[in-house]
Amino acid sequence: MRTILLLICSNVFMTIAWYGHLKQQHVPMWKAILVSWGIAFFEYCLMVPANRWGFTNGFNGFQLKMTQEVITLVVFTAFALLYLNEPFHWRYLVSFALLLGAVYFMFKK
């Protein structure tokens, strides 16, 4: 559970670092890059322990990556809807369902 919680928190920082500047077009690119790097530092401070603890406690590398990708999509979806005010289409749900199927097979014994 600690791994999942850290992955969620790190993905919040990652999403803000990567996409938070999109609505700030007036900010010069070099400033957006520096601010994004500063935010990404905190993402790494959470992601590295999440992956290490997850790997130590039974996840393999593929499982960690697939879990991180699904968490990224969930966090980004909330961000896109709430911050970027983007519409949500049915095809996104289909895509997410296919990814969840991938997660199922990734963890299947």
C-alpha cells in the first residue's frame, strides 16, 4: 500500500511539472522548464522510494511500471478535467479499460 500511495503522490507532482504550464502561455519557456524541474525533484523524491520498496516487497519491474502508468492516467484524467477543462470522450474509457486488462494480465499468476 505504501508503494501505491507514493506512486500516486509522485504522479501528482509529475503531472503538475509536465502539464501545469500549459495554461501559462505568458511565462517564458525557460522559466517553465526551471519550475517544472523544481517540481519534478519532488516527484523523484517519492518515485524512487516507491519503486525500491515495491520491488523489495514483491512487485517486479514490469508490474511497477504498469501500475505507475495506470496511476498516471487516473491522475492525468483528473488534472485534464479539473485544471485544463478538457472534455472526456467515451473512447478514453475504452482505452482505460484496455489498459486495466493489461494490468490484470500483468499480475495474473
